[in-house]
Amino acid sequence: MQVNVELDDVLVKRAKNLTNISAETALINKALEELVKSNNRKEILKYVDSDIWEGNLIEMREMR
């Protein structure tokens, strides 16, 4: 998908320095990936201390 956007120059520069990604397209894709991952983690955390999960995850991992 192609999109024309105006980006905050300071924010882009900071993001490039943090990630060592120099291409803006790659930088935006990385930011979108991180946003989706973050949202997925938030969704999973809703189930912590709920009755939805039954069993001992540590024991299940050890059985592998």
C-alpha cells in the first residue's frame, strides 16, 4: 500500500536512532508491528488472574 504522510522530523530522527533503521518505510512498518504486538499483549493480559485459563502453564511447558 502506498500512502503519502507528513511525519514529525524530530520523532522520525529519534526513532531512526533508537532502531538503527534508516529507511522511512521500514521504520513505519516496524512501528506498526510494535503497535500490533503491544495491543496483543494488552489483550492477553486481560485474562491474567481470570478463571478462563485452567491448569499450570509451567507444568505444561515442562511436559514438552
